[in-house]
Amino acid sequence: VRLQTQPKPQPGQPPLYSGTFDCFRKTLVGEGVRGLYRGMAAPIIGVTPMFAVCFFGFGLGKRLQQRNPDDVLTYPQLFAAGMLSGVFTTVIMAPGERIKCLLQIQAATGETKYSGSLDCAKQLYREAGIRGVYKGTVLTLMRDVPASGMYFMTYEWLKNILTPEGKSVSDLSVPRILFAGGLAGIFNWAVAIPPDVLKSRFQTAPPGKYANGFRDVLRELIKEEGVASLYKGFTAVMIRAFPANAACFLGFEVAMKFLNWIAPGL
């Protein structure tokens, strides 16, 4: 977020952060280890219901396209089911993303307006009502709907590829699940990064700066910093994407096997 929202440097001046590792170093030196976890509370509060709703939405999207429970869906159908999950998760994701972004950039600006996630939510609501808390919802949808489609489609595709001849997909080993989940996360973020950059800029901008929403953000970025600016933070996102999503899908598969074992008819 800091890489995505850093101000354009003045002529002859270097940027605030030259890259991912420079941002990491300056944050660590200036704010300590706690600086790396700014805005952590909001995502942690939302992560459990968010992933529950995410996988529920994907399952619902599959069932809506099946005439029989045993029907095998095509990859475009899996993509469509994944997009539905992105719609579901936006309700939870949008306010959490708004709060997280504001908390992550305030230390870099030298201004401490919010003491924490709850204080940030209260102030946003006091200033602009529920619209202030949900600012950036359209951009969150633009990020999560196609990215979630890619996420789940890629995971199912890789599971099929990695399943040995004559074996069931449900018998995949832990390393193969981790590999499929990690790559699915990379494909997800390859789609999600440009709208994520626009979302971060829009959610952290002063009120009224972008009157026409994401179109103004996009126009400003392209005009001042070029198309490459839509991929700011690429390295940081990709470093996180593989291990985080590998763990996510492994957790899901283990949980499903456990639930099927304790309640097979549920």
C-alpha cells in the first residue's frame, strides 16, 4: 500500500521508496517491527468470515450451474463461480481494506490521525456515515470479481493437472495442494494488482479529490506516471501471494476432509 500510494517525487528528487526492499528497510528503521503490521487488526477480524463467505460463494456458484451434483464444470463455468465468490466477499473486504490502507499510510505521512482500526472506523463513520466506511467498494469489486474467478479456476485446473493417472483429485498430496494453491494466488494477484493500485489511491485520497471515482484515479496515474504505475507493489504482492494462498487452500482442504469425517451426511 505504501508503494502504491507514495507521492510523485519533485523534479530532481528521488522517490520516497525506490522499491519493495527499500520500503521494508525504511519502515523497519523508522517504525520498528510494529510498523510492518500497521492496519493488521481490520484484516484479521474480517479474514475468517471473509474466507468462509468466499468458499461458500464459490460452492454456490458451482451448484447454480450444475443440473446434477456430479456434473463436471468447464473451466469458464469455474471462472464464473469464482467471480460470484468475489461479489460475496466485497461486503466484508471493502471496509477492512479502507481502514487498513489509511492506517498503513498515516505513519509515512507523519500524521497520526487514527489510534487504531476501531478509532479509524468510528472517525470515518462520524465524518461521512456508512459511505465513508465503504468508500472504494466499486474498485474492490473490480479487483475481486475477476481475480476470484482466476483464483478458483486456476486452482481447479492445477489440481486436475497434478492428479496422477487413475487417482482422485481428493487424494492429492500436501505438497501438490500447496503448489496448486500458491500458483493460484499468483494468478489471482496478476489480475488484481491494477485495480488494487487504483483502490488504494482512491481509498486514501482526501474527500472530493477524485470526483468521478476510479476514472479520475486512472487518468491521473497514466498521465503522471505511465502504465507501469498500475503495477506498483508487484514484488511485495508476489512475495506474499504464494505462501499465503498455499496455506489458505491447504487449510480449506484439511477442514473439508475433517468435516466430511465427523459429519459425512451434512
